[in-house]
Amino acid sequence: MSVRSLIDKYGVSASTTRPTQTADAGGAITTSYATSIASLTAYIQRGSPTEGILNGARRSITPTVAYIHPGQDVLAKDRMTYGSETWEILGVRTPDDRASTDHLAYTILALSLVGGEP
């Protein structure tokens, strides 16, 4: 079964937002994610949890990857929301340098959970 057919069969509807930065009266920069970019179908795969140290504290990290159809308007630093979970998109890539018109083409998103429970 191809990755594109997995996206079609098991994909979920997720929404994406892009960060916008504004300066307040004091000059401090504020980042917000209120602008919705698109709704897309994503096949989300969670890895096994691992533990690491971040800022001197032990943290549990679950690597997550999403597969989407090619040609979507998605960039690194955007956020993707499905249900109660929100991820920051760390990276966007198309494997094997496939053209978006290839019937087997897909895009991989590396995700980091920023809100909600897995």
C-alpha cells in the first residue's frame, strides 16, 4: 500500500495556522497563530516516547510525523491542529525528490507537540 493511499484511507482532517508577529507599544514582539491557512488531510504517526533533559528537567518526548498530499501550503514554524492536539511543524520535505504530479508523491512533516495530550 502506498503512502498516498494510507493518507486517503487513514488520514484525519487537520487545520494549519501560520505565525504572525506584531510589536506592541513598548516594542516587544508578540507571536500569534490566529490566521488559519488551510485544512488538510494528514496521516499522523506517533513514535515511541523517549526521555530527555531540557532546561535541567526530565521530559518525555514523543516524535511525531505526518504525511500529507503534495502541494499543500505548509511551512516550518506553522502549527497543525487535530482534535485537542496542536503541533509545531519543525520541517517539511518531499522524499526522493518526487514531482508533486507523481501519483506516488507525498510530503512529510516533522512535528513537535505544543499543546494537548497525545
